[in-house]
Amino acid sequence: MGIDLKTEYKEYHTPYLWLENNHTPFMKPECILPIPSDSDFSIFNLPFGIFSSQKWSPRIGIRLGDFVIHIEELNRAGHLKDVEMKNDGLFLSPTLNPLIEAGPGCWRTLRNRVQLLFSVGSEQITLNENAERFLIPVSEVTMHLPVQIGDYTDFYSSEYHAANVGAMFRDPQNPLLPNWKHIPVGYHGRSSSIVVSGTNFHRPKGQIKPPTAEIPAFSPSKQMDMELETAFVVSRNTQMGSSIGVDEAEDYIFGMMLFNDWSARDLQSWEYVPLGPFLGKNFCSSVSPWIVTMDALKPFRVPMDAEMNPEVLPYLKQKQRWTYDIHLEAELITQKGDKKVISKTNQKYLYWSMNQQLAHHTINGCPMRVGDLLASGTISGPTEDSLGSLLEITKRGQNPIVFPNGEKRNFLEDGDSISIKGFSEKEGIRVGFGEVTGMVLSSL
């Protein structure tokens, strides 16, 4: 398999105290595998996903460096005896839903146990053991949609994005609608068209009405766009009629993924009044394959930048408005292979927090289910290079992106790809999401 377990250990030279769930500090672990300092998948991350290979059917894995840890093999070897499991086949599930539903007593203990097993000083997995039994190179696996998504909601939580779009389509002097700063605006999307990273899709078709036309025409979209977003996965079922409090909402979140809500802007602009997005959004959305847990992200929690003005209603008031310092970027790759980073933004630019999104979603008694996906909406920042959609970057197609080879893009053409990446970094410790990619194919 090509793993040299006798390679010298990766040394971290920056003193660092890592906080466990009980906030007891201990010295940061060192991985038994050599992992580059710029890897998204350090020993501090250990995100969950679903993988398969020529040998194994789809099942649960944890990412570490350039390898997938085969959790069921760890279990069979007797390394996970302290993990609370409701059934013996839990780690063979083709989705993460049963693991998430088992509760934090299971998946939190599992992640902490894996971190210990693959850290220097572990008495159970060492260089003298055939650790290759538990490690599969990423190059040898296929990744799958990590959760069965029952319902999907997309929010509109970036004030920068909402103001930019409002100025284009409505009144530049009053770009935000009257409700925007009072509620986390959102719409219910189509979960059946959410796909895992690397899945390409065909350009959607529908009704388009240019401003100069009297009646709409049926056509493939001419304004294909991307939306740089993040999404979080619900970890607990709730009963119809019950609500989740804004300060307890994070207890209902398992982890986060990168999200690209592909958008057909010309279809959307014709259809969205009065009920919102429909065919312009429901044809495809892409997610990254690894779910980064909130435990892994907690050290990167920061106060939200934006102040709530005007004051929100009591059910949306947080004692502390936390967000996460997650660096995000999007790269456009043309059919000819030319590349250009078109956006660099950050999760912390959002106006509405994940807690507020989930609290508002359930305030009317809407029941949540394990695996439900809630997306942030396009994350745009305050500068020209931090805009999260081509609609904003190109000023609705009026200011094209120019590539070094002379190619230009107002919107995406057939054969173009988008790659979104994201990571958090602090004091030499990096926790990342990998990437979510997808390519626009010609219309069927």
C-alpha cells in the first residue's frame, strides 16, 4: 500500500492546549502518521463520511491525512469497546444517519477514541502493529453522499449578498426587503437533487424572459451560476409542535459541510415572484463528502461581526452570537483547463447565525429529523474579491471575469467546473473540509 509507518513522526513545534468537551486542557496530540501541516485532515479534525472500494461496500469512515480509517475494522479488532453502539452493524451503515441518531455519547466517544488510537503514545496502535489494516488510501476509495437527507432548507443569511442582489433587482437605495433584518429568510429546496462532490450535472432548461421580450421562451439556461455556501446537518429528531431554543440550537447540530447551490439565474429571475426559487434551484446542489463535527470546529468559534440592528424578537436573541472562522474560496476551471480563484470569503461574514436559523425554522413547530440539511445561503463579504456568486462578481454579466489566456466568463459555460474549499486555522492547527466540485454539462 506504500505506507511507511517508520517515517519520522510529524512534529508540532507550537505549544498548544486542546480543550476536551469538559474543558480540561491537555497537550495536543501528535499523529503516528506523517501529515503535512497544510492538510485539511489533521489529527484534530477526523471528519465522518461514507466510502466504498473494490473490496468494501459503502460504509462509515473517518478521514486522517491521505487515508480513510476503516471504522468497522477498528471495531472488529476490539479497539472500540468503550463506544456505545445500539447495534453491531452500526459502522456498516451506507449513511451516517444511524450513527448520528445514536447520539453524541456514541459519535463523540468514537471520534475521541480514534484520535487517541492514532496519536503518538497509544498503547494499542503503534508502529509495530500492522496499522495498514485500518487505513485505506483516499485514492482507492469512492466517496458517497454522507447522509440521507430527508429535508433541505436554504437560507439567505449574508447581508452583503442580499444587499448586492437587492440593489441589482430592486431599489439600490433600499436593497433589503422589510423583513430581512427581522427573520432569517429561507426556502425549502429539493433534497433529491443534492449530490456528493465530483458529480457533474446537465444544464437545466426552463422558461426564460429577457427584459426586452414580451413573452417567455423555453431554453437551456444562459446564466448558470454557483453559490458559495456552507451547510449543517441536524443531529436530533424533534416532535411536531415543539421548538428549538436559540441558545440550545447547537446541541442539535452534528457538523458542517461545504455547499454549492448551483443556480440558473435567468430561470430564477422569471419565476421567483411571488413564491421564490423553483426550477432555477432544484436541479442540482453539491456537498463535500466529509462532515466536520462541531467538536472539531469549536476551537475556531468567534463572535459574529455583524450587530443585530434593529433588535430582533426575543426568540432570536442569543446570549452569545457565535460563528466560526472558516476561510472559504471558490475556483473556476474552464473547459480548456484555465483556472482562476474568483472568491475568497469567510463564514464569519454571515448576519444570521446557525443557531438563529434553526431556532426560527422550528419556532412554528416544524419537526426536524436526523440528517436534515440547512444551508447558509451565498456567503459574500465586504470586498470585491469576497463575493460568493458570479451574479455579484460579474455585476449580472456586465463585468466579465478575464482569465490569463484571454477567456472571459459572465456565467458558466458547458465544461466549466467550480471547486470550493474551506478550512479553519489557529496556532498551527488546521481543520478543513477538503473541497466540493462539480462540472456543468450540456443540456439534455
